[in-house]
Amino acid sequence: MHLSLKITAIALTSGLVVGILGAAQPVEAAAQPVAASASSMLPAAPSVGDTYYVDNSSGSNCSDSGTGTDPAGPWCTFTPAAALTLGEGDSLLLARGSAWSQQLAVKMEGASEHPATIGAYGVGAAPRILGNDSGRGIWLTDPDNAVVTGLDIGAKTESGAGALEYGVLVEYTSIGHENLVLEDLSVHDSRTSGIDVHSIVATMVDQTVLDGLTFSGIRTTHNAHGIRVAQDADIGGLSPAPGQAGEKVFRHILVDGIHQLHDDGNQPSPADVPVQIGVGCPDSLALINATDVVVRDSILDGSAGCRTTYGTAAVFLGRLQHVLIANNMIVNTPNTQNSDMVAIDHEAYTSDVTIAGNYFADNYGGAVEYLAIHGELDFSVDNALTSNVFVNNGTSNAIPYPGDGAIAQIGNGPIVRGSVADNLAYEPNGLLNAHLSGSTAGLTTSNNVLTTAADDIFHAAAQYDAKDSRWGYEHTAGTTWSSLPYDPSTSSYGRDGVSIDRFDVTPSPTASAGITWTAPSSGVISLRAFPVAHTDGATVTVTVNDEVVAEAEVGTAGANLTADDVSVRDGDVVRFAVAAGGGEISLAPAIAYTSQSDSTDVVGQWSFSVAGDAGGWTSTVPTSVRRGVVDLTTNGGTTTLDSASKLGLSATASSSLRLTYYNGTDATEGRIYFATNNGGSFSAKDSVAFSINPKSDTGRTAGYHSVLIPLSGNKDWKGKIQQLRISLADATGSFQIDSIELAKPSESGWEFDSAAGWTQNPNAECASGGTASADPVVDVDNTTGAFSTYADINWLSTRMQTFTVSTSRLAQVDFWAYQEGDPKGCLYFRVVKITDETTHKGTTLFTGAVPPSAVSAAGGFVSVYPGLTGLDTSATYGLQILNPYVIPGAGTYGVGYSDDASKPASGSGEYYSVDNGGIWHGPETSRSLKFRTYSAPRIAEQDANAGFTPVAVADGLAGSDGGYEPALRSPSSLEITAASTRYIHIRMNNPDNRQVAYLLFTSAADPTFDRPGDGWPVPEETGGKGVVFALEPGASFHDYTLDMSKVAGWKGTIEQLMIEPGFRWSYRTNGDLGAVWTGKIDYVRLDPGTIDASRR
């Protein structure tokens, strides 16, 4: 939800980044010993420099009093090394198989041709650096021309926490440094950061601290941050323009072949954690304050895996320029119940960032997010998303965090500018979206291919060496290609100087190398690749059965290779070949089926899955059938698309028509005409009007929409349906139809010609205080004597008084409260039964509130009426006091308290929370609040419909009487079978420009609506009985199609629905609680999402 500006992630003052922000095929963890290797960037000459050895293993004959330069007499510890300055060609080598619980700190001042090196020697497992009192594994200050390689850094404590704060901490205190290489390292279990390279020297905007930084072959797991690069000091002379916004602190960064798996800080499941622990897990790769950056050939799997206050992302980008992120896999960024949860976060001040050839799959919040939330001086320009593969990203919409789909622009700051082109995607939530007041007006789209199933997409890196993979690996020294053998020791295929691994293809001087794909079926495909040369370039050619379809000379900037509408037969071979004599090429090609050879449509269904086959439909405008859609080139006026005649479809077998479409026009309406065996010639009486979403820069801007059109309400829809016509009014441009399907929903929904049992509460932000019972009797009276006052009940700050009952009934609670300023929001009370004596949490039995007008500045008692029965006189109950709807700075509620141990409730316990009840602190010694409780001989029946009245209906539209947070509720006892209702269509407008709405529901198994949970950020609502969807701004109506099959609680029998157009409590704190919702709902339709089985 992007509740914070997260500017600390790119802060110009010192400090660690603490405010950042289903599953793909899991990638195996790299747990093998780390082998030493020389840096390709800074080759070390063994004839230059001194070598020092450290070995504390038994029999090593070690001594810290020696010179350490003889492997037969090494040092035992790192203590002597602390006095060293490793100069030109010098090396400090640690013995394999050994381990130290000690910080390694040494000066490194090598030369460009002969770097200073920290590495490993001997045989066995990589040298290990474990926990120590400093909290740092390796600490380097101002290294120049330095290489650290071949080590294992990190350990866990007995409790399972990380033993180190930092695995590798590199700190720069002056400008003008060059060349640091960190390679072949395993860094894990760090509580703050696995590898942290930062500057603490104040600079001017054009000054560079480090030129040349390489991360290569690094494996990270269970860290809070994986790898972080940032300036943690002031930058002078900043201006809001590319290249002048702090991007030059670090230059020429290469991230190559890293593997990050489950960077979660060793924290519990986010579902079990109410608040951020430590620094959280903001990201696995944070790149800030840099220019000329390349990230390639890397895997980030399950990154940023713990609860984090300001959001999580596998890759965080801030204050960057000239960046290439190519041929990586970023998958399974998990649900951490906070904002973002994305693969890549463009946070702020980014320019010329190209993201190409990557594979994004099953990232919970979305794949790529462009934020515009940091004010008018922010910018994100000249960016590109090219030839990537997107599969099932941002598909969950559990309250309160709407999924982004593949790509999202978030926030209403300066327009984000760039291009989205040539991507392959299966994205049910859309390829490109604009949420939370965002706009995609500055993002151009072209030649993106959307498939109808995830299985239509094949990606070489994602399916590398997978069972039954269609990918192969070959070489040739002439015209005949032959398969390469697999070498499990290197996880690569190779022979005679040719090598192919998951991401890289290396030909020999005389032999070409190729990745092949063998077609599993006939059809039409699109091909994508973005090869990038490591150093020396090469010719890359794409062939189908040896016929060239694409070719490019590839350098270090990469090249985009595409081919579309390529027909293949079962067994045809597509080859991506790197020519002999070329250099090592990063290459991760992808292929997608865009059309099939044969249709699998059932009667009453047209999916246009066969290229060139319109299924008998004809139009008055030019049409084409490709990529699974029929594309109408409309030119104004009335556009029609007619089915074949003599369909002979049973009207009783179908009551509705589902149209799935992309609208590249401004058209908003159309009509379905039908002809029956009783005659008719597409007349007005034999037609039904429908509405469609027009082209827009907000909401889902690249992706398909669907509309369910009820037809059976027309009295002439009977007998046999012989022909259908789809008519569009005033459409100019491309209108694409993905599918046309006849359906028969088991429940029809509501068109709001009348209230039809729907009710509304215009002020759901102030819960009912309950119904008073007659003849209440005081049970606990904690009101006599002296009390002090204290005001801190405000948003996240809450209090709780525990108490017991002497009867099984709780009729009333009187609570003494006052207000400072004008709190605006209602004062809430919750009664919970404490079931966990450690966390002081339990089951919520009652939630009620009183309006601000009931609470005076002088203070006094306010009353709520829980009306509870069946209470346990041996149990402990809690009265929580909270103010979840807050305008910052407006005011605060206060309580009366006493530390007098003689008070009746002083021994029960008073607690406080600073994170919305996530963690309760206390009990505070002898403290109790001023309150009293009542029983009653008979508890009054509580009104579940308190505050609700029939919805206001006019002109077929349902609305509310106004209020900040209206709730519109369906009749109860709907008895909707969840399994036969996949989609809910809600058509509504948003004249007040609310950012989100919620659809909540109850079920036979769980008959209460979910409520916001405890903790911060506010967690997903535990019942899973609701979905959040981002609203498009404006007075125009929009159809929102909600896929309920993705909602955890949508199962069994659904009893009631409720729509709330606005943020619920604690989700936002900067709204105007005096604002009134003036929107309307046109319809709510229930859609089975399938073709009736009787017609198959």
C-alpha cells in the first residue's frame, strides 16, 4: 500500500536502509563448498607481492608470532592480519576446512594489474568466518584494487538467529577509490546485511567514491538485506535531473551470477509476526547512488522474506542511471503482509534503466513497480522493459494490499516515462496497471504478447535441465549440430571449449554453440531473446529448422532479438546459436505459443485460438485473427461482428454472454443482437445493451477485461439462437476480442432496478456501540479515588485493561476518556478473551465505538454495550482502547489511570501497544484504567444491522447516503455455491477518487465479516474473506472483474456480500474523515467463469 515515502532507502544522511519499501519452480540452493577463483577483472600475478596464510586446524603448526608467509607455519588467527596493509599483488589466504569466530579486518591497497586478495588455499570446504563480538565477518575500510574470494561467511546462534550483523561490511571514508571484487562467496544468516558496501563521506554530486565494483558468483540466504550498495552521507549540489540526483557515488557496478535464496533474516513466517523484527527484510539486492550498472545471470528466489514496515522487494533501485538488468530469474518474492512484495522496485530518481530478457514468476505483489510517491522533484525516465517473461505475478488481492499484476505504476507524482515492448506474459491481473492514483500515460506499449495459459510459455533458464524439458544444448564445427554432454560438477553442458550453462553460452574459436527448443505441438509461436556479451561480442542467430528468423551482432549493451507469427509443427527445432570465435554471451531465450493448430472450443464458445480462423464471425471493418484474438480495426460509427448463422443454440442452456476484450478505443457501450428460430433480424427489441471499459491510462492499461451480459431478461431470448451480433458504438482504433462465451450463472446478481434487499451504512468507520440491556448491575468498579490523565490513544498507540467477570454476562462498559485537540475518528473499544498469557492476545468478542462528540475535553464516562453471554468467570478478558481512524496532528484521546495497588483492577493488568496491538507491553506495575463493567439479568438482543438502512436507488444505480466509509451490504442467506461462481463483476464509479475498494463476504462456515488485524503494517485479514481492488478515478463507470478463485476464504456456501469503497481502519492516516462518498454501483453480477457442461 506504500504507506511510507520510504525516502530513507535513498537517504542522504548516514544510517542503514531500514525503510524499503503461489510459487514458481523452486531453484535449488547452492550449498556446495565455495571454490577459490581469480578475479577476471583484476587478475593476480603470482610473481608479484607477498602471501600470508592463516590455518587454525589441528596439525597446522600455526603461530601468530611468526611471519605467516609460509604455509608450513601459518598464523592461527586474524589478529596479525589486522596490522597488515595488503599491497600490490599481496594475498591473505585462509585454509579450507578451517573456521574462525573472529572478525577479519585488514587494509587492502592493491594495484589495478596486481590486486590485493583475500582468498582460500588448500582442499576441502571453504574457509568459514563465524559469529564474533563485533557482529562483522569481514570489515574493510577504503579498499582499492581488492579481491575477496572463496569464503563462507555467517552462522546461526543456538536460538536460530543470525550470529553476525554483517557478513561483509565495506566502508568508504574518502572519494577516489577503484576496483573492488567480491566473488565466489557464500554469505548467510546476517541480521542486518549479508554484504554492505557504503560510503560515509560527504560528497558533491559529481564526485565518485568507488569506480569499479563487482559481485560475482555470490550466494546469499537467510540475510535481512542480501547485498546493499548505498551512500550513507550527504551529497552536495543535488538537483532533480538525471545524472544530478546522486547517481555518481558508485560507478561501473557488475552483479554477475549471484544466487539469493530465501533472504528472510531467519525470521518466523510473516503470518506469525505482528510487526517488523530488527531491520526487517527490505530487499535482497539494493542498488542506490550508482551509474553504469549491469545485473545479469542471477537468481533471486524467495527474496525479502520477512515482515517489513515500509515494504519489500527482491531488487531495490534508487538514484540510479544507465542500468542494464538482463537475463535474470526473479521468482517467488513472498507474501510478507506489507506493501510492495515485488521483484523490482523503482523507488525514486531512476533514469535509463533497461530490464530485458528476465524471467519473473509468482512474485506475490507484482514483478516491476514504478513508484511516483516522493514528491514533485522525483523522476523515473527513459526506462525500458523489453523481451521479458512474466508469469502469474501480483495475482493475489488479499485485503489490504492490491496486487500489481506484472508491471505497475504507483502514485500520482511526476509521470513515469519509458517503454514496455516485446514482452511475453501470462498475467491474469494484467501486464500493465496504474494503481493508487497512478497513470501509465508516460509508458508506451508495443508488441507485447499475452498468452491464455502459463504452459504456453517456455523459458530456457527457468526450465534449465528440468525433467521433460524441451530445451537442448548443442555445438557444431561445421554444418552438423550435435548434443553436448552434461557435467554435473559444473552444472553445465560442454565439450572441446564449448560451454553452455543456465545463462551463458560460450563458443570455441572453431565451434558454434546453441540452445535449442523442440516444439511439442503444432501452432504459431513468438520468440524472444536479449543476448548480452560479457566482454567480446558475437553473432547470435535464431533459426527455425535452420532457416534464419532473427540475427544480431551482440555487444555488452545487448541486442533485442524477436520473431513473431512463426508457424511450427510438432518436432520442429528452434535454435539460438552463438557463432564460433565469439565471446561469452549471456543468453536466456523464451518462446510462447500464440495460436494453436486446432480449436478446442465447445459449443457456445469462441476463443480464436487458431490463427486466421474467426470461427465463422465476420465484421463490417477490417479484422485479423492472430495471437488468440480477433482484432477489429474500428473507424467510428457502428462496428458489428456477426457470428455464423444457423447456430442452433438452446436459449435455456445459456442466460448470459461473457465477452473478454481489450479496448484500444474510447467506446463505452455496445449491444448484443440475437436472431432466433422464431425469426428476427437483429432488431432493437432482440438486443441487450452492455457497457465496456474504455481505453485508459489508469487501472489495467495493458491486459484484458471481461463483461458478463445478461440476455435471458429479454423476453425474446427463447427457443433456438441462430445467430449473434456484437455491435460497438463510436469506436475508433483497435478493439480486440479474446473470447466470446455463452454462460449460465447459477445466481444472476443484482441490476439495482430496486434495492433488492441491499442495505447501506454511510459511516461504517464508526462501529455501533451495541444495544443497552435493562437493569444493568455493576460488576467491576475501578472508578473511585484519584486518577491521573494521559493522552496517547492515536492510530498505532493503543491500550488494554484486563479484567474478570463474576457472571457469564457482560452488558455494559463505562470508560473514562477525554480528548486533546480534535481526534476526528471514533474512539473504539474491543473486548477480547485472552487465550495466550504470553502475548496477551485472544479472541475478539465485541467491537464498538463512540463518536468524537461523545468525548469531551474535560473528560467523562462513555459507554458501550457488548451484550455478551456465556462468559467464563475463570477467564481473563481485555478491554482494548484504540483510535484507528486518525488525521495526523488532529488530536488524541486520553485515559484516566492510577498506580494505586489498592484499586480493584490494579492486579488484573494494564498494557500498551505502539504498533496497533501487534505487541502488548506490560503489565505496568499496579496500573489500572478508570472503568467499570456491568452484568444484567437479561442481555438485550444485539442488532447486527445497526446503522444499516436500504440503499438509495435511482436510475438503476445503488448508492449510499454519504459518509467517509460507506458499507453496502447484500441480503443475507444468499447461499451462493463458491465453486460455481468464479468471478464477481462490480460496475461502479469513483467521483471522489478513492484509491481502493473492498469486497467482503461471509460464509456458512464463518458467518462474520473479517476485520482489520493487529500489528503494523496492518496484516492481511485472517479470515481471507475479502478482496481489495484498485479503483479508477473519476465519475465514469468501470467494470471490475474479481477472480474469487484466488481468494482464500471463497469456499463452501457464501451467505452475504459487502462492498466498501475506501480504506478501512489503520490502512491510511492522511484521508479527510469529513469526505463523503458520492459514488454509485450499477450492478453486481455473478459469473461461473465456465461453459455449461451440458453443452460440451
